[in-house]
Amino acid sequence: MITCIVALGFAACSDDDDVTVGARTNADSVNVVVVTGPNVVLPSTATSFDITLQRNKDNGAISVPLSFNTGAAGIFTGPAKVDFASGELEKTITVNVSESIKMFQDYFLEVVVDENYTKQYAVSTGMSGASRALLTIVKEDYKVAKKGMYHSEWLEGEEPAELEYSETLDAYRFNKQTSGAFTYVFTLGEAGEDGTQPITYDDSFITSGSATSEDWADSTYGIMTMKGSTAERSYYDPATKTYWFDIKYTVAAGSFGNYYDKFTEQ
């Protein structure tokens, strides 16, 4: 159930105050939207994060009420309003994060702009965003563990890469590897008699590439997906500091076969 954790706040104005609150009829036709999102990833040390809002035109200094809805009471605390100074079309607010937030758990936060400062059924030229924005927030402790070169047999090329490690999950990750095409997570098993360690893939090992990408889509069969093969064919060799990934490339109609990728530490 969604509950409200930040009360709706209004900014009061005196006769000498330059900040004015717009009429309830939105006579100025101002449109304020949230442009941050929809996914927010927080590092393990984060105690807050920023949200950016924009308005469609400069109608002077205004104070816009905000509200925040979430099913996780006490985790997020945001300001009751956002203040635009005269001439400002964009403003950033800060949302504080409780120490009780759990690692690698998805949280949902809805940021709501008071309806008297929105044009819900209109499109403002040059603007993207929403007056009600639902953010998915996750805190993680991945840190860069190794740097090196990633070679893709499928693409017949290589590029610099960073291998990340999470102490919480005891897992490794390539984040948006191969020119940003995919992200995948894997773990290392116990070393065998030959010293190599088997690799086990997380279920998330799948391309996030666009269906229109030349590298990741077939002109006839559409989007390409990748799955890591069995641990016997994917492994880490400490002697050469090389990670070998046996990857199966498939489309809806079937498989294109298996290709090896590798990451070599430098």
C-alpha cells in the first residue's frame, strides 16, 4: 500500500516577499515536471540523492508544493516545496535517505508536483518529464575491483573495461559492457585441480541493447539475447589473469551458436 511520508507544504508570502504562489487556477499556465528517473542507483555510502525539476517558462519567482509517496515509511524525506528564483527554469532538490535502507532492495518513490502548477494534459515544447514521477531506487555496494580489456568474439573487437565487485553479494559485475549493450553478474566457485575457478552466471545475464542496434539485433529475427553457458566452459584462469565467458546468442527463432568473450586484467 502506498503511504505518504512527506506532508504537502505551501510557502507563505508576505507583501514584501518577492516569491509568489500562483493562483489555484494556474492562470500563468506554468508546467513544472520531474525530469529525474525512473531509475536511481545509490552507492553504499550515499545518505541522499538529488531530483531535478523543470518549468516550461519563467513566470517570476515561485514556490511549488511537492509531496512524496512511498510504501517504505521513514526511508526517504524530501522538501515540502521547490523554489524557483526569477529566471530559473531548472531546480534541484535533495531527498535524504535513512540509514535503515537495505542494500539491493528496490524501493519506490513517487514525486508529485502540486496540480496547480502543472498542465497535465498539455505537452510543453522542449520538455520531458512528468508532474507525477515514479522512481525506482536501489542502494548497492559494487566497486571497481579490476581494470583490463574486454574482448568480444561476436563483435570481433575489444575495449577497456572495469570489473566490479559487491561484498554484500560476493559477486562480480560488468555494468553496461560492450559499448553499453549489456550488464551481467557472476560468481566464482572453488578452484579446481588446475587452479581455475568456474563461473556461475546470474539470471540477469541478458542484453539490454536496443532492438534497432545493428550489433544486437538480427534484421530478420529481431532482438538478440545472451546467456552464459555451463561453468565447465566459463572460468577464471589466475595464471593468465583471464576470465573466459562462453556465451550463447539467441533470437526468437533459435540460436546463432556459442561465442567466447574474455576479460584480461591489466
